[in-house]
Amino acid sequence: MIRLKDIAQQAGVSVMTVSKVMRDAPDISAATKARVKLLAQQMGYVPDSSAQSLRTRTTRFLGVIISSITNPIFSRVLLALEERAHELGYEIILAHSLNTENREEACIQRLLARRVDGLFISPVYRMRPEAAIYQKLQARGTPVVILGHNAPFCRQFVSVETDDLLAGYAATQHLLRLGHKRVAFFCGPNAAPWSQERLEGYRRALREANLEVDDRLVFQAGNTIEDGAKAALQFINEAPQATAIQAVTDLVAIGCANTFLSQGIKIPGDISIMGFGNILTSEYFRIPLTTVRQPKFRLGSAAMDTMLKLLRGERAENKRLKAEIIVRESTAPPPSAPGPA
């Protein structure tokens, strides 16, 4: 293994000078830095990150906890985090909570044991107002950025999220402008603030249009393709006479659409379907989905900006990013209505 001492002997300088070059200290000339760094590279020198951590009391590691990498919403968020981390000299350690509280706590404990400098967490949402592991994080003073909406148990930490209330409202408005009067909503987990905000946006748009907010048009649908398929079967059995469905996620919308198509129901000829998220599959589904584009890459980039402020000891504030409607082929005026003006 090549040591600083070996580089110093070859370069004809002191070990202290080599150490300063590797730390990019300002009191070493540019010419000396260039010469020593080139020599270190030629000799195959690899910095000892453990030794550096002991000196600086930082690890340059950042932990990221998400439910699962199979959730397509996280792919571009993680890409942005990793890109920025790489530029700044940090390494990302990824862990999966699988959306269970016990595993989330275990992931947090393990990352703390790795002495990460900060944590990005997409929380496992619960109805309780407190969670011991989040209180422990606060007591330790660990920099934490919540990837998503805050809830009472994690409100002490700064968050970066989509403005789901406004996005849900805009999605319903799109369907109303097409002429739909009875719009069903396939909602997500009750404990998830993002699900509740999208539902509230839907209700707000209906109220502003002087339309009845009919609870018979709200179906529990979870967050997966399978959940969407089950909700679609319930919808067909109950026949609520809605002409459009607003799904809480693209996966729910895809599960719903698959069921309808298998039953011979035409989309959008018989019923319009709208998703949320703009995952890659939504664009290339059999009937390309009208959806809400979440700013996934910008969320990851904004989360890293927020983390850098916390690491510098600066004050950071919650960020809510706007989403936008992407109109594709799954939505159209209801069969008896004229086309949009």
C-alpha cells in the first residue's frame, strides 16, 4: 500500500507537504500541488477514508432510507442525490424500510452506526404523533431531511416535498374542464399525508365547481397496481356512474385501467382515467396516461441543497415544489359531453 511517506520521498518534499496537498491546503503552491498529485496518481495512491474521518470527525457518508427501490418514484430522486453527492465528494448508503416501522428503525440505527454525516428519510407514515426513533435522531442532532411530507412524528425535521394539494386540485380541474361531473377518486393509505393532500385537492376542486362531494365516489385503493385492480373491481360492482377516475398514483391508475380493459371497458371512450407521478410506464402504457408530473429530479436536488445547509450549521426551511399536468390519451370528454372549448 502506497503511503504519504512514499510519495514524499519520491517528490522530495516533507510528509506534511504531501498531506496538505491531499487536503488542498491554501498555503501550498499550485505547481507543487499539481506535481505531487500527479505523482500520487502514478504511484496508485488511494486515500485512507478511515484516517480522514478520524481527523475531520466526518465520514462523507450520507444515508438514504426509502421504502423500496422498486418504487419508480424514487429512481430520479436517487439519481439527483447521487449526482450531487458525487460532485461534492460524498458517498450515498442506501437502505430500504419496506414500509415497515421496525425495519425503518433498524435501518436508521445501522446508518447511525456507520457514522453517516446526515440522513435522507422517506418516512414510514403512522397515525401516532410521536416515534421514538425520530426523537432519538433529534436528540443526537443528526442532520435529517425528510423526503416527502412531514407528519406529527417527524415534524421537527425539515422536509422537501411536492405540493400535492395543489397538484390534486389541478388534476380534478383538468377532468372538470373536459366536462366530467361525476369524478371518482381512488385514494391511497390513510396515514400518508401525500394521499390526504391529493384527496383534499380533489374535494376542493369539486366544491369550487359547485359539485357534490360524494363519498360514494371515493374508493380505498392503496398504492400498487394490485390495489388499483381491486378498487376497479369494486367500482364496477358498485356502478357509481362516474365518467372519470382520478387515481392517487400512476400504479393505481395502471391497475385500474388493466381491469377495465380486460372487462371490455374503453378508455377514454367509456371512462377517463388520470394518474399521478408520471413514472416511465405511464407514458408507454397501452393507453398513455394523463398524469401529474412530480418534479422528482428537482426534489432530489433540493433535498441535497437543504442537507448542505444543515451540515454547515445553517437554518433550512421546508420546500414544496410545484407539479404539472401531462395530458395524454387516457382522458377525454365524457361520451355525452361536447369537446373542450
